[in-house]
Amino acid sequence: MTIKGKAYIAGVYEHPTRLAADKSLAQLHAEVAKGALEDAGLSKDDVDGYFCAGDAPGLGPLSMIDYLGLKVRHMDTTETGGSSYTIHVAHAAEAIATGKCRVALITLAGRPRAEGMATGTAPRNYGGAAPDVQFEAPYAPVVANLYAMCAMRHMYQYGTTSEQLAWIKVAASHHAQHNTHALLREVVTVEDVVNSPMIADPLHRLDCCVITDGGGALIVVAPEVARSLKRPLVKLIGAGEAPKNQMGGKVDLTYSGAVWSGPRAFAESGITPADIKYASIYDSFTITVLMTLEDLGFCEKGKGGSFVADGNLISGSGKLPFNTDGGGLCNNHPGNRGSMTKVIEAVRQLRGEAHPKVQVPNCDLALAHGTGGSLGTRHGSATLILERE
Amino acid sequence: MAAKERIIAAPPVNPETKPFWDAAAEGKLLLKKCAACGEFHYYPRAICPFCFSDRTEWRAASGRGTIYSYSVMRRATVPYAIAYVALEEGVAMLTNIVDCDFDAIRIGRKVSLVFKPSDGGPPVPMFTLSP
């Protein structure tokens, strides 16, 4: 059984706020849900499936379904950190394909900026019962230095340079200048990136994504629902998910779970990386993008540095336009969870609703990829392939 | 110098891992080796993550290894070096590189075991650059 063609993304909404000091977390979930339903042309009462992850307050779906006033017959709370929402799209398609629901709502919200969270540089507490914590917490792993170790190893093994990594941020900034909601709209140069303060060797401040409040929502629907609506038809044609970790001590930081999630998604869709017109790639850090592009097969392993260099990811001039909203590096990383906005911008591109300066001509095939958790310890990778019908 | 020491979080010891931390208190690094498949694994578990046998046994590590990767956390109040050290026994462990010039740390450098006190818990295995 396949999910190919069994579900469509009919509604998307990205919250315009980047600092939500005046809103509650539940309120943000509700505002994005309302926005996505209005985008689709559906109402709250049409929703019969609800998906949320660890960012939802209280007892997850039970608290949120109560607060939102939903009446659903299907719930899913898959939690893989920032990649949860790409996985939710695939699981919503599975639920729709098996008749468990027809209109699935997926929400994400967070307010780390209002709460003063040091997202990348302070230890996170996952609780002492997590089996890894006692063997890791004493060494002060944080998001930045765990991803930095992947970059350090990639440089050692493949000769990747800081300047090559910087090109990823440069491309994102070229896109963000056109996004009025983006947190950082200034176009930066390779020199700006490598001269920004060192956070965790070899990652500089401008290799790191932004910290923002806000959120996003998606409406995934059955084919007959999609065809009854007035929006362009954006069909899910392939999906793959994969966890990766330290593998019992056989640590290898040079690749991500995308080596498994990508081929699964491409095999289901029946297309290849060369067919993709636009790619949304989770960009928690520049190194995340570089490794993911290699692992998804857009270039040979170890050649990511030369692939991303010289503006190859810039829409209009590069071969693979990526993150045309400015991505997590410049635009938005709501709740420290970036895969929701990856799906949203992919849908905008397929609908032809991206900003005219970054819209990819005849964009009929797009990829959205999420990486949740940490590349340096354990993470969940998820790949979606979407087609405009 | 003492004022600039980083506070090391105490590991939350549990019944499954108490022997590891009891040995650490005596200056020994223990690993788990599976009697069924012969593989070392890390971090230690009661059931082997490779073959799922429950015949896992504690073995003392040599305490020697090489740096697989590292990063110096420049933005911390007290900068520190995190690393994966590939142990002679064939597994890599997350750790810190201590008591050295951070600028001398390189991938592939040989390191040796030291223990550092934690904040109210057992001492924690770390590594320093071998001469």
C-alpha cells in the first residue's frame, strides 16, 4: 500500500509574529489553526483528525482538542522534535488512505523568544529517566556544539570549508530580503558569516538559525475534499521517515537519517532528485543543510561544499532553489521546530504563491525535509515529496 | 584558575547503571560487552543493542582513545571542549577534553582518561591530550 496520491495539502498558514509576548501558547495554536482552515476554505467542524507534537501544552491533543473545540475521530502525537510536522503530513495521509479521517489539522506553536530561552547554547533538560542523559549531561552538550561536531568531522573527512557553509546562509538571506515577515532581512556575504562571532567551533553566529515565536498549521485532506475546494491541488506523492543515533557506540557524524528517509520518499514517488524544482531543507544550522542535500542525493557524499557554493541555492540563478522564505536561518524557526515552515513554503511554491522575486517558474515538484532532535546524538529525519496537479 | 572551573552536572544514576558510577568513583571506566555477540556497546545497557541478548557484562576500558570529533564552546561563560572519543575497544563516547590548550585539540589526537568531580554526584570520565 502506498500514500501516493491519497492526500492533498489544502491549507497552510504561517503565523506572522516573531515575538509573541502578548499571546498564550494555546492561543498561537488556535490562531494558526484558524488561518490554515481559512486558507483551505474549510471550517473547524470539517476537521475530523488532529495532529500535534511536544510543543502542544498540557496533555497534548487532549488539551488542544478541548481548547479548540474540535470533534475528531483520529489523533496522532508523533514526537520527533522539529521534524514532527513533516512526519505528521505522512501519517495524516496514511490515516486518510485507511479511512480514519478526511480532514486532518496539524498545528505547531512556540514562544521561546518571549520566554528568553537560550535555544542553542543552554543545556535542555529531557529528564533523568532518558537513558542517555547520565552519559551526556555532565559534558554540557547543547544544540550548537552537537551540530558543530558534525561540521568539524565533515571538514576533516571531506575538506568542507567555513566559506562553503557560509554560502547556505548567504542564499537564505537573498531570499529573506523579500519576506516582510522575516526576522532577518539583510543580505549577507560569505565574509559576514565567517567574520561573525564563533559560537561553537567551527560554527559562527550566522551559521545558526534564528530564535522566534509563532507557529504554523497545515490542513491535509482526502482527494475528493481537495477537489471540492478552490485552492490549487498540492498532492503528496512520497514520504519517508527514519531515526538515526549513536548506534550503540558506532558513532558516525558524517551522515543523517536522510540517507534512509530520502530514498524511501523518492521510491514511493517514482521520481529522482534531479526532478525536484524546489527544496525546503531544515536549516537549524548551515551544516544541517549541507549534510541533508548530500544524504538526499542532490550531490555525491562529501561534495556538498562545492554543491552549495557560489549561489547554487539562490532562486533565479542557482540550480536548486531552497528555502525561498528565508528559512530558519533568516525568516522563522517557531518554537525551535522548523519543519512546519518547510512544508508551508513548499506548498507556496507549488501553488505559485511564493514571493514573485523567489517564485520558481513552473514549480510542479517540490521536496520538504525535516531534521528533529540533534544530528550529533539522536534525530528523526523525514522527507516529503509534493506535486502540483 | 579555580574560580573559572565549570560546574559539571551530576549524572542521574539508576539501578541499571550503578556499577558504572561506582567504578568511576574508584577511577575506572567500565564498558558493557555482550557475551553472546562479543560486541562492546556504549552507553551501557542491560540488554545488548546489537543482538538483544541479556548476557551483557561489565569490562574495564583501557582508558586510551583518539578524538573522533570535537567543538570548543566559545560562547559559554567558561569555555569547554565537547568531543566524541573513539575508545580502543571500538566504541565512541561523548565526553569533554580537559586540562589542555583548547587550540591544540585536533581530530585524530590520542587522549587518555581522567576523572573530574561532578556537582554532588560521582566523578565523571573525561579525557586529556596524551603527550
